[in-house]
Amino acid sequence: MRPPPTRARFSRAAGWTAIALGAVHTVVAPYENREQWKRAIDDGWWRSFSLTRAKTVPELRRSEAFWVSAGSFGVPMLALGSYIVWSSRNGQRVPRWLGWTLVAWGVPTATALPGSPAWVIPAIGGLVVLGDPAHAAAASRTGDAPETPR
């Protein structure tokens, strides 16, 4: 079942927004932390990052460089966004439960760190929910949106 054009636009917007967010974390963040990455490579790549608590400022900076880029949600967000764009372009339904999951993850994240761009995560989720044609079908049958997410 091909989603109506308006609904598909919501899904595509969600996908492209997720791709942009993922790209920032996988491309821009390593560039901004290139000195830390250069040091990690120069020191030998294997085990150049640690899960132990940083005891010095250089250790903290290296750890931060990892977690804001390679260890972040950037690559999964790129993959998710690419899947959403592909699905909506091919007339495939992007289920609203996926959107509700992003909302459930993004709201606490954004409220815990309101100065960050984490507010984009629940926005992506909301667009996925709005883009789900099953949501539109249920709303038109009942005259209202469904009460519980599927």
C-alpha cells in the first residue's frame, strides 16, 4: 500500500533529518576533534580508547572525541534515516511504533540536555508517526487518532 503523498513527505522529512543528524556525528564531529583522532592513530589504533573513567584532561578529551563521533548514535541514525527515505520512496510503510520509540528516547534525552540538538530526535519520531499511513487510516475510521501507539 503506497502512502498518500503528504504522509510520504512526513516520512521522507524524518529520514532526511535523521541522515543529517547522523552525518554531523560521523563527519563533522571527527573533523572538530581531529587532533584527538590524530593522537589516537599516532599512538596506535588498537585499544586507543578506553571505557575506564578518565583521570586526566587529555584522557577526557580523547574519550569525548570518541563518544561524540564513532561511539555515538551517528552511524545508526544514518542507517535509520536511509532506511526511512528508501522505504518512503518505494511505497513501503514506516511503522509508527518506530516513531514512538524515537519520541520515547528523544524526550528524556532532550530534557536532560536541553542545550543539545537532541530535540531533533523526538521531532524525527513525530514525523514518522505522522507519516504512517496506518495512523491515517485508523484516524479516518474513528474520526480521531488512535489512543495507543502500535
